[in-house]
Amino acid sequence: MRLAVPAIMKTTAARLSALFLILFALCATVLVFYMSSLSVRMLTSQTQETVAAEAQSLARAYQRGGLPSLVRFVGTRSRQPGANLYLIAEPSGRILAGNVESLEPGVLEIDGWTSRPFAYRRYGDASGETASAPSHRAVALVLRLPNQMILLVGRDLGEPEIVRDIVNRSLILAFGMMGVGALLIWLFVGRRALKRIDSVSEASQRIMGGDLTGRLPVTGAGDEFDRLSENLNVMLTRIAKLNDGLKQVSDNIAHDLKTPLTRLRNRAEAALASADDPATYRAALEAAISESDQLIRTFNAILMISRLEAGYSAEQTSSVDLAAIVAGVVELYEPVAEELGVVLEAAVEGEAQVSANRELVAQALSNIVDNAIKYSAGHGDAPRVVVSLTRRSPGGYLLEVADNGPGVPDDDRERVTERFVRLEQSRTQPGSGLGLSLAKAVMEFHRGRLELSGRNPGLSVQMIFPEDSLKDEQG
Amino acid sequence: MKILVIEDDREAADYLEKALGEAGHNAHVAGDGETGFMLASSGEYDVLVVDRMLPKRDGLSVIAGLRARGIETPVLILSALGEVDDRVTGLRAGGDDYLTKPYAFSELLARVEVLSRRSGAKDIETVYRVGDLELDRLSHTVKRAGKEIILQPREFRLLEYLMRHAGQVVTRTMLLENVWDYHFDPQTNVIDVHVSRLRSKIEKEFDTPVLHTIRGAGYMLKAA
């Protein structure tokens, strides 16, 4: 059968506090008992020694002067303040001398040490305390004198009992303090941990409820909870980013792909409704095919961006020379640039070995070069696109495509790398609106960045390859 | 030409069978990997078109199995996967060419025809001739009617590829893949501009065209 355990008892902190409480209590008990028994034993043996010494001096007084001398001696001693007990009694039990008024019956019948403390009443005790209730306890040595008289020398147990009291009290105090300590630990550690875990649970429930903007609380203490929360927050940010991307893509698909799909459908319908002239049909079909090709291209680009965003894998990269990629892409686009009256130049020196995926980098670069040529063509007197590759300090490479075209307004610069974003003036140019998004995804795949800056006139698109994507010098 | 299409999508397979038939080929269809493997094992086909994802036995395993049996029929892999790595795995498994779905039939046809005539003879020929056009692979010279034409290195490689497949349709994608070794889709028709440059060099000052544009498909180098 399982017991129902309150939630707070289920916390690690509460369990640990309880465990420590038990452990400390055990240790304290053992220690206190050891110390108390040791001190009581010491006091007892001290008492016995004192009593024995006292008895010996009394015995000597008896030997010297007989009973009168003993009685006198006891009388003297009895008047002195102290814890010692003196008593001379007749064999019948009648007390002759000493500082004891009465004592527990049966004590005087003992010969030798009393086996256990006995109760007695002393002269000079407050009369208010009734004679029937002797208030002191003592141990004593009972001796038979040669004349059958009984001599009792003892010592009050007040001191050892006080010690025992102190010990007992300190034990209770120790237990109390440990209880308070455990409670404090439980309060500070358990409650705090529980509170923080609860807040994390609450936050995650909110997030699970659909609020992806929610974040786990970070207190700034820098402890393990903070580290956990921070990591989870980074994860959430990434999830939110992916989610946003997905949402944006679906929104854009709805918008940007619906338009050409509708156009495609309308064209087919119009062709079907119009004259049954084979040439019209043919033209309509050809238009439909090229429209579908454009759609497929767009889909492929979306798919590729999603795959790139899904993550980096070293298997997909190898050591490639950025300079060779630049040369290849520039060579590929040079005739197009020339045809459009744009001067396309490469400013590259030496080799630039990085660990990257040649296809992806070439594709990203060709998208950027394609844009630069398209938009600078016909703009200004001498449209010019320069692709330059420079070593960055402290590390990495900067691959820059600079044009002197119309550029991108400052406010739009962030936006143009988003999917499907096409600035109004570019609507007339062919393209899916995914070129820069793909280039950005490619750079992020390589742990690099894609940056845009104004050139006045023109635009500079920078592909920044970080140091860690560089090929190992020894490798 | 006998072509075996191993494709489980019934509609796509029927379309391919019909379209290849109309293009003058004799196409057979196998609906799953196991059947495809059995049929292809006969070695009587000129080209195999193999889908990567097949029931019973996947495409790459079919190809690897055929290669292990010593059957060297050229294979065109069809795949819905399109990453660079998928292509590399496909070619490593023994495929000869790789086409990503969705594809244009003209692209598939051009590739199948190029594969079927992928004989070793062209590899050892040092001089390609198409009509009065002559390309010397060793001395890197191009002559037309005995007159030397100066080409850029890339133009030379472009012409070399076109001449190697003279009489066959060569698509823009095939040129980009084989001449530039890029497998992405450039946004602009960069290939067209390269081809028209080459064309102006080899046709200017000559009466007869040799480099023909095949509408909706690509290019073909053919003597008039």
C-alpha cells in the first residue's frame, strides 16, 4: 500500500532535509549520551572518592577518641556548608548526630555503598517542604562501628543531577535547533526549489498552451536552474523561430503560390472556352508548362531553405576554395552581365580554403550575383558588379558582392532576406523572391552571416564565413 | 531502344511508358523493386529508369544488386529527394544519372537518350567531328571548314560536351551539370547566353547552322 505523500515531501530538497535531520539527530543523540554518561560517571566516582576520604577521616576520629570524638567531629562537619551528609545512628535507627533529619527507610540496614540514590531530608530545609516528602537525593557509605553504632557518610546528588539536567536540556535544545534547521533548509532550499520548478512548470504549461513567446524565468543567480532555464529558452527561441518560419512560409505559400496557381487554372479554363484553334491551345499549354516550372522552382527553393534551416551536418561539407567558387560563378554570369551591359568583375587573390558545401555556396553566390546584375542593369551610366573575397581579421572570409544599382532602402534591408519578400520596384523582375532568403539560409547553415549594407549608390551583400568554418591548417 | 521503368506510381509509370513509346522507344514498366530487379537481370534493356523509393526493394538496392551481378545497363535514378547528398548516394550506388521529381519529360527523355548511347567509343576518340566542325581534344583546337576558331576554356568544354552528344538533345540542366558541375537552378538563363556566344563563334561567317535550339527541351548539335 502506498501512502499519499504531500507534494512538498516529494521534492528532493524536502527528502534531503529529512534525511539530514535524521542523520544529525542520530549523531547528536550518540554524542550527548556519550558525554552525559561520561560526565555522570566522572562525577559519581568523584563523589565516591570524597565520601570514602570523609569516612576515613571520621574513622580516624573514632579511633582516636571513641564515640564522643566522632560525634563531635560529625557535629563540626555538619555545621559546615556543603553537599556532604553525616549521620550517626543507634542500631535501632535513632539518629544521634549529623545533618540528616530523616531518610528513606531501609538505608541504614545496608552495609557499604548504597546501591542506588536514596531520598533524605536535611536539617535547615525550608519548613514549608513537608517532612513526608524528602526533597534531596544522595548516595552514601554506611559503616558499622564496633559498638554497633551506624555511621553514614554521603554526598548529595544535586550536582550530577544538575549535570544530567543540563545534558538533557541541551539534548532537547539540540533537537529543537536541528528541527528548526531542517525546517529552515526545507524552507529555503525546498520551497525555493519547488517554487522555481513550479514557475518553470507554469511557464512551460503556458508555452505548451500555445504561447510560444513565453520564456522560462531566469533569476540571474547563475545557478543550475538558471542554466537549465537559459538552455531551454534558447531551445524555445529556436523552436519559435522555426515555427514562425513555418507559419510565414505557409502564409506566403497561400499568398504567393495561390496567385500563379489561380493564373494557371484561369489560363487553362480560358483556353478551353476560347476558339478550338490548335495554335491557341498550344500557346496556352506552353504558358501553363512554364508557369508550373516556376512553381516547381519556388517549391524547390522553399524545400531547400527548410532543409538548410533544419541544421548543419559536417558530412555535407568538404574543404573548398572560395576563390574557385567566385571564379566559377563570375564566369557563369559574365556573358549575361555583358548582354545586359553590366561590368562583372572578380577581385580575388590567392586561395581561400574553407570547410563548406561547394554547391550551396555557389548557389547562394549566384543568387546574389544574379540579383546584383538584374537590378543594376540599366541603372546609371556604368553599371558594375564587383565580387570580392577578402580575409577578415581576426578570422574568416568576407565574400562581398557590390553593385552600383538602385540599392535597397535602409528600412527594407532587414526584410529583403525574408522569404518571398520582394520590394515593390522588383515586382517587374522575374524571380521567386527566395534568392536572398536561400543565400541567408546557406550562410546560416555554414554558421556564417549574410549582411546587407548601402553603398550610395548601390548595395553591398556580404557573405561572412566565420573562422570556425575554415579548414584546419594542418588538415 | 528498350527501356525499363521501375516505378510504383501507376500513373507516372503509364505516362512514361506512353511518352517514351511516342518518342520511338519500347518501354516496359515494373511496379516494384523485386519485379524490376528480375526483369533488369535479363540484361536485355538499353536503359533503366529507377525510382528511388519502391515497394519490396528500394531503388538503390536494385541498382547495387544489378551491378553486383555484372549488369552494366545505364541507370537513370528518379527521386523525390533532391539534396546534393542524395544525388551523391544515388550515383555512388551505381546510378549513372540522377533526376529529381518533378521533372520535365523532355529532360528525362534527353537524359535517357544520352545514357543509351553512352558508349566507351567517344571516350577514346581524340577528335570529334560534326559536319565540317572539328574538335581536337588533345590539342584543344576547334576548326570549322579547316579554319581555326578561338574559344574560351569554358566554351571549349561546352562545345566538347555538345559534340560528344551530337545528334542528341542536350538540356540546359545537363549542360550546367556536366560543363559547370553545378546542380542548382540558376534564376536567369545563363546557359542560353553561353550557348548563344558559342553559337556566334562557330556559326558566324558560315552559312549552315550546326547548333540548333530544340524548343522546350534544349540544344542539339547536328550537321545540316
